[in-house]
Amino acid sequence: MSLLEIKNISKSFGSNKVLSNISIFLEKGEIHSFIGENGAGKSTLMKIIGGIYQADSGQFLINGKEVHMQNPMDAFREGIGIVHQELSVADNMTVAQNVFVNREPTNALGFIKWKQLNEDTVTEFKKIGIDIKPDTLVKTLSVGMQQVVEIVKVLSRDVKILILDEPTSALSDKEISNLFELLLKLKESGTLVIFISHKLKEIKQISDRVSVLRDGNFIGTLEKDEMEESTIIRMMVGREIDNLYPPKAKSRDGEIVLETRRLTRNEKYLDVSLKIKKGEITGMFGLVGSGRTEFAYSLFGADGVDGGEILLNGRPVRLKSPKMAIRYGIGYLSEDRKRTGLFVGMDVKDNVVASSLDFIMAKLGFLDDKKSEQVTEEYIGQLEIRPSNCSSLTVRSLSGGNQQKVLLAKWLAAKPEVLIVDEPTRGVDVGAKCKIHSILRALADSGIAIIMISSELPEILGLSDQVAVMHEGRLITVLENDGLTEETVLAHAFLKGGDNQ
Amino acid sequence: MQKRKRRIPVSGRSITLIIIIALVFGVISIIKGELFYSLTNISNVFSNLSYDLLLACGMTFVLILGGIDLSVGSVLAFVGIVITMLLNRGLNVALAIVIGLAVAVLAGAINGVIVSKFNVAPFVATLAMMSSLRGACYVLTSGFFVVGLPDSYVAIGRGYTLGIPNKIIISIAIMIFLGIISTRSRVFKQMFYVGQNANAAYLSGISSARTIILGYAMCSLLAGVAAILMTSSFAMGQASFGTGFEMRAIAAAVIGGASMNGGEGNFVGTALGVILVALVNNVFIMFNGSPNWSTAISGIMLLVAVAFDLIRTRKRGESV
Amino acid sequence: MKKKNENILKVFSKINLHYLVLTFLIIVMAISMSMHSRYFLTITNIEVMVNTFIMEAIMALGMTMVIISGGTDISVSGVLPFTAIIFAKLMLQNVPIIVAMLVALAASGVIGLINNELRRILKIHPMVVTMAVQLTLRGLNLAITNGSVISGFSAGFQKISEFRLFGLSVPILVYIILAVVFYVFSKNHKSFLSVYFVGGNKEASAFSGMNTECVLRWVFIINALLAGLAGILSTTVYNSASYSFGQNAEMRVITAVAIGGTSLTHGGNGSIAGTLLGTLFMALIYNSFVMSGISTYYQDVFTGAMLIIAVLLSEGTRIVKEKSFKQALGDS
């Protein structure tokens, strides 16, 4: 008998059918991953299991018995614990307070027994082999540690089923391997671990089985020996995807449009000297903490510079604000599209023209509505943004991949000479990813210089003409992408400016 | 969810408001008859409306920016006192007006700077400005009225042009002007962006700080204009002018379609909101007679307006 | 990153920096005031100082809780006179003092409940809700009393204002008890700690099984009760009840809490200890006004300025703190 049986679960939000008749069997002592494009329904399914949403129809059976989860507490009672993508720790409280929130040991009058609380916390952490001071304020911990606190919070409730929703997006590689060790330990002790991820490599590494969802439907489950990347992708997308990446630049002799000489920003990056040529894609790879985004901020005028210089077309410039950078022809597509890139409550048209108000749209200081409409339609077509009549729809109502395309359109409309894109395909489904890649290459072919910051090696290798590797704020090396392998790039990323391990 | 696009910024909300206003007007006319729809009473209502119109328009800017300005009533009083005191001491009318408006802009700019550069919540910043200015009013006047104003100045507020009170002409003219530039002006559009997501606006090359300062300055400037209208109309400056006006302004703007979350607002709606609030106040006084309830009514209308605003925003915000 | 440890030390010192500076300022003020006037350290003056601010001090305790929960309660300056008026009117109807007090308190509690329910059902920010309620109450207070002051209570009632224990009057005794209770609860009792959680991350707290709505409901009720208590105490002190009691009190109360380091913009931060310091600070300042005979209008200007400074200071330390965090965490 399965530990968890999902039977005919369906869910709609308004007229949007998010899950259709999902039926899957999940066993104890396995790590079971879920993968699917954005909007496939994975997160929703997990939230239903975790009691945050309620299904419209269908049932859940735990060990053969039907269960109803109206709220997260019901789910806990059934032994289900969920660790969300967005951290839900109260960072103004201590580790101990967070782990035992609402379950603190108290005396008869309601006063908290601090000693016992702290001791219990230490015990829980020891169960997974970590030493911690229970009275540490959570906000002083790294993101990875905060996530561990959240996991311990869930584990301390003796869960039989642990759900992790995209747990690795904000973790360093070391933290990820610690997490995986932990998950394996849990698996040994019989816990069912449900793991949602976008990252094929991780899923192959850690899962016993993987289930694929597409457009709210359950496509199939693969055993460990069946997990071929191409198979999984095919199931996710419904078609074969070969030639994932468009061909590289034909020649590499464009002129240098942007150059930094020993650029430094205190405590962020040091001595970065980089030459960016027209018509090329420069990939910037590095581990978390390498300073790439900070470097990009300086190039974009969003942050200052403490040393060195930036030269645009041979002339030194001081970029005091993004506004100035845009005037100079530099654009920056933000890492976090929802927080710093898009205006989710405004319509697509307003978003597309947001960076071009000054010089493309203005006529006597007034906005040309017709032209805005025209430009928007053009990009909707070029980037294949769906639905195609979305010009007047709010960005919020689009899927992640389409939102990213709108963000890209905004920067294309600003007609930059140099475009920096920061994690351009994060949280984007495979279909849209492909499209964005081909657009970036087309841009480069038309003469624009692109700097692509990415943490996905395949993307870096697939798209870049040259790869700049950064580590802890220093530029380690710039490699020409001529038969470059992932191992070589990673090796450089781990070395500190020349040391050998 | 599709939004209907029209050439003039008239939203569905505005049409609803027009209907409501017409209904209220009709029903009360029937009940109270001549007392209500007489030219004197209506003229009265609209006369007092001119200040609210200006303040509410200013508040619309600030609400679009995602902020709030509680100091408008106090700015009105303070600028009124500055101008009347200058006039009382014999300063040239035009010069006094210019100085007064400059003070208004300065107050608004200070609000804007504190909100944008020092990251202080608009509520707190403008609350502090409000009490500072109000206190300053009393300090300057020691509670006395400022009188002795030249006739040329008083004519502004009390005069008629083509049979219509100057106050109404000036305030409506300003409102129409704002309404027109609002659809096309780049700076105004930027306020929507900044109100929606100030960080994204900055990274999109929009000068958030400048836009915010401009918005608050505009709001206080309009309060300054209202001060001119009020002091010339009453022929005096008083430290208690404008008390409680900020509530009516916020209520009117929110009823008109501005959202407390920022990123939304239009002047036609605001104007209709002002009319509705003024009508309700007038009706209440007619039935009850005690002006003490006026502030309470404003409070309740504000609550209702904001409630509907939030229900509407929440409906749209279902996560994807 | 190795830099993390250094930054944690920096952070720790900044958390207490606020209290250190505040305590320092208080001491400096006290010393300079006593040097300026030999009347400062007299019992009479200290009594005056305490009495000028005692109602705000009581309300500041509850307000701290409200602000930690992520909201604000502007209605207190309307609840105070409202409760006083109800209390007074009941006594004039020859209702026994204790009963009148309980009924009036119950009324204030109901206002607090209304504040919360309006916030919850209409989903409006508490700031706006309580402001509207305040306006309504102010109008009601005026309307009910027709602008006149209520007085003429029994002789027994007058005795209350004369009561002294160890030389301390009733309001002061009440404050001391409340301050101690609030302090102890805020550090050790599950109920108050849950306010910190709700203020820090309401959704996450709900996911952890906390009944966040219940927490907020009690926060607003208790805060209103404290304002009501202040109203009743005011009646005993002034032997009358007037719509003008507690005018602009909400500004002074919020300022005292803000000066004490509780953040108005980020919930889940703050402490009763800080509020006690902030209250003391404000009391000293207002006492210096009284001593130098500055008009009440100046006082309002001053409060406004103090509030801005307090918020700037607390936002400033926050910005500095966050900067060192970003370094500790690296880019994300």
C-alpha cells in the first residue's frame, strides 16, 4: 500500500484549470521529484497536499485511508510538512523561536521555558548533524542556513512526508550538497521526500523517481534508470528538443564597445578588467557571492565605483544612475523580474515602454499612445508573447516565461548598444527559454553586445562567445568558448586567482 | 482581465459616480425641494467645493505615487497665514502670492525628500509636517485672525466673472488642465510606474526620487492655491483653516478611483468624488443641522471608499 | 565568507546602540535641566512631569504592541475622552463607581474590537481604519456632550484623586503595575511573543498554526482598553470629563514608542524597554516645556519634529544594518 496516493485531483482558479485529474502513487522511503514547465501545476499540487489550497475534486489517501486537509495544521497532523520556495521564517526572532513557533514549551501560566526550548532546538538540529546556537537571530544567518532552520522547523514535527518546493534556487553549491546529504538520510529513515525543481541535473542526481506534469496534466513517472534528459524534456514539452542552442557568432572581430579597467567596488568586487565586443555574447559565470550582479549594477549606474574606469567606445564615462546608463545605450535586465524588473499591476504595453519614455516615445514631453501600441505589438510578435492580444492585459496574469519575454521586450525597446541580462531564463519554462536564447543570439548578430550573467553552465556554454569566470569578487579568467567544457569552467570558478588545490 | 481603453480618461468608476450623484441629487430634491436645489444652496455647495477640488487633485498625485499627504490642510493654513501676514504688512499682492506658493512648493518638496531619500513612510512624514505646520500657524498668529487685506486680493476669492464665482472658475480650470496633461505627460505617467514599483522604476531609468518629490510638491502647491482662494474669500488668514480637509481630500480621491496601494488614479474620478462628498455633507447638514458630525461623516465615507477600493484590488490580485 | 563574523559583531552593537544613545540623551537632559533650574529635582516638579505624560505613558504600552504587530492605532485619542464621557455620564446617573468603570471600560474594549473587525473584514490598513474611527469618535464626543464639560460627581469620587500610596497617585501606581506586567509578558509570555511573529511574518505564522486573527483581535482590544483606562483615570484626576481630553495624544504616544526604537514601518521589531525609555525621554522634554512656559502650540511642532527624527534614526540604523547583511550574505 502506498504511503501517499493522489487520486483524481483537479483544481481551477476561476476559469483557469490548473490541475486535471492527477493520479499518482508515492511510496515511503523514496525521493520523488516533480518537474514541469512554469504553470504546469507542480506548486499548486504541493500546496494542496500541504493544506494551503483545497482541491476542487479528488482525494488523498495516506496508507489507504482518505484524509482531508483544510489548512496547514491538518496537513501537519497527517504528517505532511512543506518547505516553501519563499522562506517563511520570522527573521526578527531566534532560531529556537522559529523552530518551535506556536509549540513552545510553556508553564501552566503560558510563560515560555527558555532553557527547555533551547535544549530541544539543539537536539533537533543534532538529529541532522548540525551544531547551532539556538539563540541566534535568524536574520544574521545566510540564506542557506535560514532554509535549514525552516527544514528543521518542519522536520521537528515528525513528518512522514516532506515537500520541498524549489529549494536550491538560492543556495550555494556546498549548501546544496549538504541539503542532498540530509535528504538521503531522511530517505533512509523512511520519510517520503517530494522535491520540486527546474534543474534536470539535480533531479537526476537525487531522485529515485521523477513525475512530469504538463499544463496541469500528469504525463508519467520515470524510474531512476529511465531518467534521460531528452526523455524528460520531451515529456515536459511534448516535442523533441534538439539543437537547444542557436549557433554561435561567426566571426569574433567586432570592435570593443565596452571595457572596464581594474574596476573595483569595495567589498563587492575587485580589479575587474573586461573587454566586451560588439556582436558577441559574453557569459559571466560564478558561484553565489562572486560579485557578478554587483559588477553589472556598476556598469548600469545603479551602484557606484570605487576604483578603475569604465570606457564606452573608448571614452571613459562615469555612470551616475540607470537613467544615465540607458542614455548611453546600456541596458540591464534584472535578476528578479517580479521585484525589480516588471510592474506587475500595469499592462503589458506600459511595461514595454517603461524604459523608452524619454527618447523613443516622447513628443514635446507628451507620450504617443499609438506609437506605444505599435511598438508593443511588434515585440509581442517577435518574441511570441502569449496570449497575443495581451497588450492591454496586466503582466500579473501572464505565465513566468511570458513575463520574462515582456521584460526582455522592455529592454529591446530601449535599443541598447550593450545589454546585460542577469539570469535571463530563471524560472522560465523550456519553450520560452529556447525563444529567449534565440532572441539573444539574434540581437548579438545585429551588432549589440550582450553580457549574460548565469548560474546555469549549459546556458553559459551554449550561448556565449567568451566566458568570464568570477569568484569572490575577482575576475579569474576570460575563456574563449571554443570547445570549452563545463569541467574547465567550474575548475576556474573554484580556484582563487591562481591557487591550485 | 481586459481594461477598456478610451481617449478621455473616463473609467467605469466615473460613470458609476455620475449615476450615484444624479440619484442623490434627484432623491433629495424631491424630499427637500426648493431648499436643496435652489441656486443659492447649490452655489454654496460648489463654492466650498473649490478648495476640496484642488486638495483632492493634489492628493491624487500623491496616491498614484503610492503615498499619502496628511499635511495638505496644514499647508493650506500656513500658506494662507504667510500670504495674509505679508499683505497685512503692505507687500505687493502679486509678490505675496508668489512667495506663498513658493512656500507651498517648499513644504511639498520637503515631504518628498523625506519620503524618497530618507525612506520614511509617507504617513509618518506628512503627519509630522502636518503637526509642525499647524503648530507654526498658531505660533505665528498667537491664535488671532490676520486681517487688513487689500481689495484687489479679496476680489480673487469673492469676485465673479461672467456671473460665476472666481473660485469655481479657477479651481475647475486647474482641474481641467491637470486632466488634460495627465493623459499625455511623461512625468505624470512616471508617477504610475514609481507608485507601482519604485525599485523597478529606478532600474528602468525613471528618476524615482525626482518623481516623488515632484508629486508631493504639486500636491502642496495645489494646497497653496486653495489657500489663496480661501483667504481671499474669507478676507482673513486663520490658523485653524483647513482642519480635517485632508480626510475629505483622501476620501474624494479614493472614491474617484485612486488606490491606496498606488499606481492608480484619475482626475475626472477625483472631481466626481469631491462632488459626491460635498453633496453628502450638505445633505447631512440639511437633515441634522449639527456641523459637528461633518468630520465623522468624512471618516465614514473614507472608510467605505477605501473598503471598496481594497475589495476591488484584492479581487484582481489572485496569485498565478 | 570570513567577513560574516565581523558584521555580526557590528550588528549586535547597533541593536543596543539605540538604547545607549537614548539613555545617554536622557541623562544629559536631566543633568542640564537640573543645572538650569533648581526646581527641576523637586518632588513637585517630578509630580508635574509625571502627571503631564502619565496617560500617554500608559497608552504607549499598548501602542507598542500594536506597532510591533505591524499596525498603528490612531483612535486612542478618541477612545480616551469617549470612555471618560461614558464613565462620567453613568456616574451622574448614580450608577456605582465600580460598575460605571467596568461598563465604560467594556465600551472601550468594544471600540478596539470594532477597529480590528473593520480592519479584518474590509481589509484596510489599521492606520486608515483607526483614523476613521477616531474621527467618528471625536464627532460623537462633541455631539454627546454638546461641547460642555461634565462634572459634579460624588464626594467619594473626589477622594480617589487624593489617594496616595507611598506618595504615589492612582494613575502612577496603575502605570507601574502595567509597565512591569507588560515588560515581563513581552519577554516571556507566549501571547506577546506571538505578536512579534505576526508582525514579522503574518503568513508564515498562520502556516505554523498560529491563529493570527485572534492575536490581532486581542492586540487592538487591549490597546483600546488601555486608552479607556487612561480616560477613566483622567476623569479621576481632573474630576470632570471633556471631549478635549487626550487631544493629539496619539501623536505623542506614537512618538514615544518610535523614539524607543520600535519600527513603525517594519513589524516584529521593538520592545517595551525601549518604549519605557522613549516615554521617559518625552516626559522630560514636555517637562522642560512646562518649566519654560512655552505654549502648547510649540509642543505640537516639536512632537512632529521628534517623530521625524525618531523614524529617521531608526530607519537609518536599519539601512546600515541591512548593508552589512548584504555583505555577509554575498550576492543572491
